[in-house]
Amino acid sequence: MILVTGGAGYIGSHCVLALIEKGLNVCVFDNLSTGNIRIIKDLKKIKDFEFVEGDLTKFEEINNIFKNYNIESVIHFAAFSQVQESTIDPQKYYINNVYGTLNLLKAMLENNVKKIVFSSTAATYGEPLYIPIDENHPQNPINPYGKSKLMIENIMDDYEKAYNLKSVRLRYFNVVGADKKARIGELHNPETHLIPNILKSVFEKNKEFKIFGINYDTKDGTCVRDYINVEDLVQAHILALDYLNKGGNTNYFNLGTTIGNTVKEVFDSCEKITGKKISVCIEGKRAGDPATLVADNSKIRKVLNWEPSRTLDESIKTAYEWEKYYRSNK
Ligand code: UDP
């Protein structure tokens, strides 16, 4: 059985969907702090799986999962992930992300489970020194969120040396889109991400979409990001798990497309795909936003034979379909 921590969250739930559709046995562990029980219920309608509400910061709660279920490997999504919030309340991030993961790893070791796929982030690189960013780029995170993820990567290196615990760390760029059948999608509260925020302005009267900064050193002055489709991203987790199951060593990979798009380009695509005129205004830069973040993904292509298959437009379409479905089935 595969343990998925954070399986009620945006990315975790799409991974659970892919795993259950492959007929794999899954146990989801989630404290529902940012995850959503509605998503679990919707997933269970597709195919049943184990769901346990629990918190990684309580060792007994996570240890009981390993005692009660035959867990062979772990995909670890559970984390707080808002950069800005992490600068205001770093303790929240270090306790949940770092201490919570320490408990998870402790429970794994006590129960002799030695394979984990971990959600890391491009935020571990900090301000880019060059673009595209490859895995050899120095890791100098500039906010507590990125630091918490880098701490875990470092801890995993030490645990491999000492306890032979094998990990694959996937450093996500900007994850977007939803299930192609619109059964699940992104549900954050508050929503801070670009595409859901643009789409909100399609549905909510008087809600202007805010562009954060138009004076960046980019082709149109707005930030450039590498938008990777959530289903493509999930496939990489499944390949990473296969890699570990076949005896692969600890490794780490960027998960991005190598294609950079500006905020204005994403906005224009949203207008085109929805066929709606979306109201927009210009705001100041958001603290800690680098001008450009684009991945070099050659390592994961080569080692895991992964490649992205969905375009940004396809991701926007699925996000839009999900938004429509969710709003009419609240
Ligand atoms: N962004 C924006 N308006 C929003 C949300 C995001 O202009 O309402 C911009 C943000 O400044 C960044 C890009 O969109 O340049 C992607 O932001 P997001 O929060 O989706 O992901 P991040 O890059 O912070 O992980």
C-alpha cells in the first residue's frame, strides 16, 4: 500500500486519483487544515481507498498508520506552501513542514519503510543566478517556505547515509490545471495562485484580477514562470516511485516544462479560452517574486524518461472546466 500524506490537497488529490485509477492501494493521511474533505468524498466516489484524518506533528497518529496498514512506500505532499505566509509566520512552516516530516521519517524507520517521494520546490533555489535552472544551481532559498523544504532535502541525505532511506525529491515549478474530466481541481482558501485568481474574476462580479508588477526585466514587464500541468506532474511521482521500487538511489529532479510564460500571456490565454473579457488592474510587485523562473528538465527526462505532454492552454481549459463544475456543485 502507498501512503499519500496531504492527499486531500490540490496536488496530492490529483496523485491519489492517478494511483487509484491505476488500481493501486492507497492510504491518505491528511489533517484537512488546507486540504478539503469534499475532494476526498469526490475521489471516493470514483474508487474507494483508506482515508485517515491525522496530523504529522503528532507522532503516534502517523506511526499508527504504519502499524495499521501494510505501507510499502510514501508520497509526501503534506505541507504548508504559501511563500508570503511563511515570511509572516515562519514557526508555522518549520513546525508543520520540518518537524512533521521528521515524525513521518521516524515512523518510516521504526516500521522499516525506506522509500519516499517528496514534494520539494523551485523555491529552494532562491533568486536565480542563471536561467534555465538546472539541479546543480545553488540552493539558497530566500523565504521560510523554501528553507523548510531545503532542510528536509538535507535531512533526507543524512538519513540515506545513516539509515539507507531512499528518497526522490521533485522540485516543482508552477503547478497548474485540473483533472481532465473536471472531477477534482484546485481549491485553496485563500487563493493566491495566478490561474485560479484570473478565473475567479471571470465568475465573481466586482473582482478585478491584480497583476503583481509590470516593470520586471522580461519581454512584457510581467513575471515569467514555468507552468507545469498537474497531471503531468503526478506522472513524474509515479515514475519516481517505480524508480525507487526498482532499487533506484536517492535522487532529485526539477519538474517543469522549460517553457516560460509571462503573467500577461497567461491572462491573455485565459481571456481567449473563457471567451470572456476579464477585468484587470495593476498592483505593485509581490515581495520575493523573482522576475523569471524556468526549469531545465533534462535530468528527469533522461533518468525517469518523463516528459510533459499538456500545454498551458490545456491546463487553463481544465482549470476552467473544474471552476465551472465546482461553482455549480458547491
Ligand atoms: N500573480 C499575479 N496575480 C495574482 C497571483 C499571481 O500577478 O493574483 C503573479 C505572481 O506575481 C507571479 C505569477 O503570477 O509572478 C505566479 O504566481 P503564483 O502565486 O501562481 O505562483 P508562485 O510563482 O508564487 O509560486
